[in-house]
Amino acid sequence: MAGVIGEKEKGRFRPGERREPDGHAAMRRTARVTGLWYLALGVTGMLGFLVIRSQIHVAGDPSATLANLVDHEALARLGLVLELSIVVAQALAAVWFFKLFQKLNHTAAWAIAAFGMANAIAILVSGAAIATAFTVAWDPGLAPGGDAAATVQLLYELSANLWSVGALSFGLWLIPMGYVVTTTRLMPAWLGRILIIGGVGYVLSALMRFGIADAPTWLVDGLTYPATIGEFWMIGYLLVRGIRPPAELAAI
């Protein structure tokens, strides 16, 4: 019994010690889980879309795309698995951001969740297009006119355009996220401002990509750079600090 009491005594706070409020501690835990899902979204996105896809899809060369799909089947299937993993990570990140921000700004939390889910749906359809390309590659008889290479290329182009159009919803989910950050003081204000700027940049980039023929690549891609900075900062902040501690909030 004495041992049990001793263990209980260790858990008690002594006079003068500062205890983090239970609600704040719970929010910090939620923030870190949110950061894990956001990190998973970033890792699967970079590996699946930026690394593997470029090794399979060759723009303007349907025969090369089909050959890559057949000759590097394991790599192509890994790319599809990562594409589907992006959907899971995006959806769960949207849910946890809603959980994190719903009591701070209900409307903004719903906006983050809604636009995040819209992006997940766009990538889900993209994954279905790639899966259909696999089916056509293994059964060329399904291709219209028997042209398997052209059909596979068309499906990969559809997938790429779904990503490009989905950039609208991805940009739109960053704007309310940044707004909550700047108005609640739970994270650095400049983090929120960069997220807002990045979200606007993503939206403008998507509109410019489709609205201006031969739009400069450096400009279309450059508009998304602030978002990349803001996202990595957000991921790091969520994982390392979660949210600002009460003492720091009181000093602002």
C-alpha cells in the first residue's frame, strides 16, 4: 500500500508548479496526430506523384508510356498504391484538422474539411484512371480501335488533369487553415499568412494553367512555392510543438 501511495504522490503537482490545462493538452495531442497525417500526405504525394509517375508517364509519347507500364509493372503498381495512400492521408488529415479547429472557428473548420475531401475525391478518381490504364495495358482488346498505347496515354493525361484541377480545392483548403492560425494565436501568425498566400497562389496557378495558352511554366509552378513553404512549416509545427503552450499564449 505504501508503494502505491508513493506512486500517487509522484503524480501530484507541488505548489508553484504550472500545470497545462486538460483541454489544452488534448488539443496538443490532436495537433500532433493531425501533423502525422499531414506528413503522410506530403510523403506519399512526393513519392507517388513527383517521383514514380515521372518514370512511367512520358508526355507526348504514348508508346513509351505503355512500354514503361508493362516493363516496370512493380514500380507502376507501387505508384498506384501510393496514389490511393494519398487519398487516405488527405481524407484523414481533413478530418483531424476539423477536429483540431472546430471549437475555434466552426465555419473555417468545415471549409478545411470540405475542400480537403474534395481534393481526396479528385485524387481517388485519378487513381481509378490509372487502374484502368493497367487493365488496358494487360488486355489491349479493351482499347477503342485496339490502340492500347493511345488509351493508356489518355488515361494518364486524365489523371494528370485531375491533379491540376484538384489544385483548386487544395489551394482553397489552405486559405481557411491560414485564417484560423492568424486569428487564434495558437501558432505563429506568419505561418497563417504564408498559408493564405500559398492557397491563393495554388488557385491562381490552376486558373492560369487552363486559362492561358502556353502560360510560363516558371510562373505557374512558382505560384505554388509559398504553399510548399507553409505546408512544411505547418507539418513541423504540428509535430514538434502542436500548439502554443498556455504560458506563451498569455505573453502574446
